[in-house]
Amino acid sequence: MTYQTVNPYTEQVVKTYPGHTDQQAFDALARADAAFRSPTWGQGPLENRTRVLSKIADLFEMRAEELAHAATIDMGKRLEDAKDEVKLCGGIARYYADNAHEFLKPTPYKTSMGDAWVENAPIGTLVAVEPWNFPFYQLIRVVGPAFAIGNSVLIKHAEGVPQCAELFESLVRDAGAPDGACVNLFITPDQVEALIGDDRVQGVALTGSERAGTAVAATAAKQLKKSTMELGGMDVFAVLDDADLARAIEIGTVARLSNAGQVCTAAKRFVVHESVAESFVEGLKAEFAKVRMGDPLDKDTTFQPMSSRRALETIEEQVKDAVKHGAKVLVGGKRADHQGFFYEPTILTGIDRDNPAFRTEFFGPVAQVYVVRNDDELVVLANDSRYGLGGSIFSKDEKRARALASRIETGMVFINQWTSTAPELPFGGVKRSGYGRELGDLGIMEFVNRKLVVVAPAG
């Protein structure tokens, strides 16, 4: 497996990174286990770890330019968007630094057996397998709560963002984390499997494709290890007949084209009431036509390239296959005539249930539009999916939107805004979008030993 930075705009190889050997991987695991067992870190006072988390937050702020530039070069993210990602990462670290004491405090239980409580203890070392589309955010989502608890983390990042992986590990170390608490490894899937099989590893977190999640979850289950999976999505962006159409069009454009559409929670299926469908589609077409392709380091660029040649070729083949099976292209539908791995912003209609596109996640700037006659049809279409990560509903009638949100089978619903994230909000899905939650108070409890302690009554 080759880890290398290929600039998605210039299409040139920037740097190739050597992989870690089996010996190096298991040496890292030994150091991670030592950090977990350390009386000053994993088994030590919570204050030691929250102090490091606060410093991590500070360093994200201080190194914002360097980190954002690395994300742009590694995977093509617009520089301004990369800065927003770095800012969010600092917020997540600070959130757990500020709230870990409250989240992890013991819970007392009334019992005739004596004084009883459940305390929250670390479980060991985690293996985190993470994707390229948010190269820092995906890491801090695991490392932040893990540090608060006292778990160590071995990171297997995506092959296309090695610069970001190294910078993240360096930042954590500079913040005062002990050797082994967080280690980046350039390793293969076989080496990941070997690490998961070691008794010192007690948990696995993965964000990525359904295919990767299936393989890693199976390995973890075979070893009786706890895992969390945040996988793909076919999120709906529902526009009701009473929606603020201008707002829905504006936000819908961002929700589909941000990060070149390479977002698990992006608006992939626009489900629109028939009375406003024509106006909505015309507005979406107009907004898609306004994008400015260019160097993602240039502040005037509004639309970035795909992350890699492989990503570009995949979306290209998916659209061709959708059209072959009856889909109609309203705008776009092909690779852009532009330097870099650009694919034109695309709108598809006429996709029926027999079209492979109906069941396939399009991880790129391609919107599917479906028209429904009423709310019941909307719910049926929204739930007719193997996925259930997030979704949006646009309506001026909040009561109506709340009722629909309760009927849609998904992990998250946002009303009159696009599916997004914040440190305090639990993030995750259902069905083949995965299981478990990250962030918020729920995320910190995924890899915790809820240990019951009971003290017999005196006498």
C-alpha cells in the first residue's frame, strides 16, 4: 500500500511516504498499551488529560494556516473550508477538556446491598481507521473523547492524506501527550487486522465506505472487540410545498457541492413536492452554474477538485451507468475541461427503483432529484434506502417538519438547515450507515468500561 500526497489540482505527486513494518506497528502498540496503563496518563488523574486536550485546542488555533494548507495539498479542500475544519477540531478538543468531568463522573445507585456506583474507566488501546475527506476532524472525533477517558489510539489514516496524519500526531505530541497515547501508522489492511487481533486492542472506530466498514467490523466482531462504524449515506434533502424556496436552493447547493460533494452527510437525494419542483430545480441549476473552479488555495475559487484521480473516475462511471439505466442529465454529467481532478456539478432526474443509482452512494458533486405528491410519498421514498445517516427537511410549518423528522429512518435530521456537525451534537447513523455515535455526551461513552462498585453496609 502506497501512502503519498498527490495534489488534486496540479495532479502531481508531492511526496511518497514509506510504510511501517509489522515490527514498527507492534512496537507502537506496546507504547500505546504502556500509555494506557500509566499512573500519570490512562490510569491517572483526569486533569492530566484535560490539560493536554486544552493545549491541543490551542495548537489547532495557532497552527491553523499550516494545517489547512496541508489539507488543501493532500486532498484538494478549499483553503477557507480547511480553516473552518481546523477551527472545528479545536472546538472539539476544548469541548471535551471542559466537559469530561461532568460526563465521566460516577453514577450512584440505590440498593439494599450497600453503597453502589458506576464509574467510567478506560478500556485500553483503540484502532481508528479514518478517511481522507476531513483529514483532521475525523481524527479528533476519536482522539478527543479517547484522551478524556484514558484510552490510547493507533491511527490508520487514508493513503491520500499522509501529510495531515503526520501533522496531527506531531500536534498531539507537542500538546504534551505521552509517547504512545496517539500514534500514526502507515499500514495495510492486513496489518490493521493483525493489530485488532491483539488482546491489548480493545476497540475499533472506523469512518469510511460500507465496504471497508463491513471488513473491519467483521474482524472486530470475530475478536469480540467493541466497534463503532460511521459509513456511507444517501441523505435526503426534503423540500416541502411551503418551504422558503430561496433558502432551500441556497443551502441545497452548499449541501451538495461543499467539499466537491465528498461528504457522508451531503444532500444526495433531493426529494421535492411537485408544486415547487420545477422552481426548485431551476434555482438549483442556476446556482450550480455559478461555481468557480480553480486552485483551492485561491480565495476566489468556490469549487474544488475531487480528492484523487480514482475518485474522479468513480463518479464518472457512476453517472454513465445511471444514464445507461434511464437517468436524465439536466446539467453537468461529465469530467470538467479544466486542470485538476474536477467533475462538473451535475443534476440527475428520472431515476427509478431499478436504476443502480437509486441504491448507490454518489461521493461527488452529483444531485439526484425526486418529485413526490405528498408527505407520505416523501417518507416512503426517504426510507426506501439501505442507508440512514442524516437528512434535512425544509418547511415553514415547524410542527409538520417535526412530525416528518420522527418518521424518517435515519440517525440525524436537521430542519431548515443542512446536515452538519458540532462538538456537542452526537453524530452517527442506522442501517448500513453504521452504528455507534461520535461527539457529544453519547460519543464519549462508546469506549468506556462502566464499572460497578458496591461496598457492603458497615457491620
